Amino acid sequence: MQHIDYECFEALKRNENEARSKTYIHYRSFAFYVAKRCNVPTDTAEDVVQMAFIKLYENAYKLESPTSVAQWLAVTLRNLCFDEFRKRTRHSKSMTDYRQHEEMAQTQSQSIPDSALFEGQIYEQAIQIVGASSGGQTLKDFYLKGMSAQEIATQNKEAIGTVTARLSRLRKKLKDTLLSTIKSQQEMES
């Protein structure tokens, strides 16, 4: 692959508009090729390529030579494509969870009084159950006291990552507890 000339590269590092345009024109087909090799849909490839060039313009001053532009673009595009796959996977999972919740809510609409749902009695009860488990105070602080993860970390003298990991683990446990509570109430009323 032929790279941009050194003058254009130096102008790109100074963030000059003309150099950005020349760089885009020079590398756009390469960028689309890399994005398509990552198996992203065409519309997503266009978005990813645009994001990659924006990041290139913001970080061009860090590059050492014209040959590093293509390498930097390839790595950035690959990472952005992976990010898109992760977003889709998470979105797909949350939509599946939402559909399951909707189906359950439709079949159980008569088993739980609306007042209990709206007043949060079931949610609070589930939080209390999960809160009694190991690390459960973090969940209580987060949901019942309204504390942020940073405030909990400061209070407990822990790293923020520790608190967010614990919250993630406890949220799954809370979801499972809520679903089993709703299911058991439905079975008792049947």
C-alpha cells in the first residue's frame, strides 16, 4: 500500500483541514476494506469508518511516520468493529430479557396486585432478600439509599471496579429473585 507523503503527514499532525481531506480520500477504500473484513453490515461499516477517521484526526499528533497511519487505522477499525459486535450482543440479550419479562407479565397480570408493583413492595422485598447475602449491603446502599457506586466505594474504602463488579453480580441475583418471587406468587394464587 502506498502511504501519504511526508508533507501531508506533517500537516495532518498539525490538524490542517486539507491534510485531513487528503488522508481520508487516500485511505477510505482501505478503511472500508478493513471494516468489511470484520464482517460488519455496510451501514455499520460506514459509521465505524467515520469514527475511525475522527479518532485519527484527534490522535494524529501521536503518530511517528506516514506508514503508521494505515496501521493505526486498521487497529482502530478492528477495535470499533468489536465494540459494535459487543453492543449488538448486549442489545440482543436485553431485548430477549425484555421479551421474557413481557411474556411473564402478560401471563401473570392477575397474580400480583398492581399496588404491590407500583409501590415497589416486591422489588424492595427482593432487594432485602439479596441484600442479606454476601456483599448485599452494596445493593441496599445502591437501590434503597440511592448512593452511587463511587460513594459506596469511598464509604467502604474499596476500588470503584470492585463495587461495580459486585453490583453486576448482585443485579443478576436480584433479577433471578424477582422472577422466582413473581412465579411463586402466581403458583400460590393458581
